[in-house]
Amino acid sequence: MLEGTDEIPPDITITSPEDNALLNTPSITVTGNASDSISWIKSVTVNGTSTGLTGETYTSNIQLTEGQNTITAMATDAAGNTNSATITVALDTTPPAVTSTTPVDNDTDVSVNTTITTAFNEEIDASTITTTTLTLNSETSGTVSGSITYNNRIATFTPSDNLSYNTTYTVTIKSGNNGVKDLAGNALTEDYVWSFKTESGLEITITKPQDGETTNKVTQWLKVR
Ligand SMILES: [Ca+2]
Ligand SMILES: [Ca+2]
């Protein structure tokens, strides 16, 4: 090949990570391919740093910063033609957190047909919100069965049946590798646990005499139920 006759830029791609990937480790490896149809690849840089080629494959280790990152790989062929490929990835190393719950912690007189909601400070991986990672326990009868939905940062647990009256319940949201995670895969740092107590269930209604009834008896029996 004669010098100066190659006017076609090289081909370059980034194969990993994927464009728009959401990652949770700052130190990543960028890989891709670079080739030239006329001459040959003289150099490849990733974000300005030179990297070697093995066949047509290059590999480069780079450090991401929290938030959005642009990765640009540039190839130069033997004739000095250049071409580049660019992707954008996001780094999230921050674990999710619970911002509020209903019922609130230590709430009392909670309706026996309550649902349990938990709001998070960021979008959660819905597949990690399950009846294993979010549990409701009765002080008297253990695990309460129910179903879970997740929408727009809020997980909702709906018990299968009404809760028991005058009973303390504890909700646990599991942390760690088998726990609740954000979209980047960061897990809740520690279990989030809170309790509430249901309404007493006692209700007294006077049925006789009726409200406003006139009576001429000095002693009156009350009928209650
Ligand atoms: Ca070329
Ligand atoms: Ca996060």
C-alpha cells in the first residue's frame, strides 16, 4: 500500500459497556474493535489515553465519576485519518434509602385493613421488591401473607386478609445482596424495620334507651353491644 492513498477513515466501535449503561463500580474496562480497510490502525485512544490493539480488539481501563460519563474511543490509521465512537454511561454508587412509610413508625390505632407503603429516594429495581425482601410480621402469628406492587419509587404491600385488632406488626425491608436494590444494583445498606399497632376493635353502642328518648324511670338499664 502506497502512503497517501488511504483517504478512508478507520472503523471503530465500543462493544462494552453498552451505550446508556447504568453502572455501580467506578473502575471499568472499555473494549471495542478498530480496523482499517485500506491501510492499518496506527493508534487507538480511549478518553485521550493510548491503548494497545490485539488483532482488531482494544481494551482500556478507565475511572468513572458519579453521574453521567462520556466515553470516546478514537482510532487513527497509517495515513492519519481518524474516526471515533462515543457512548454515555452513568455511574451510581449510592445505595437507595427509605424516605417515608405508611403507617409511620410507632403508629397506633391503625385500621385493620391498612396497606403498607414504603417510599424510596430513588427508582428501585422492581424485581428486588418481593414478599421475601419486604415482610410484615404479627407479634402473635408471624409472617402475614399478602401481595406487593411497585410503582414510581413506592412499594405497596397489601395483606391478603384484614390484620388482627390490637396487635403490633413489624415491617422489615431487607438489605444486602438478597435485598432491595436500586437500578444500578446498589443494595439497601441495612435492614429498614418499623412497627405499628392496630386499632383496639372495641366499640360500645348504647341501643336502649335511644338518644333523646324521654324516660320516667329513676333507674335505667343500658343495653350495649
Ligand atoms: Ca483508512
Ligand atoms: Ca443509587
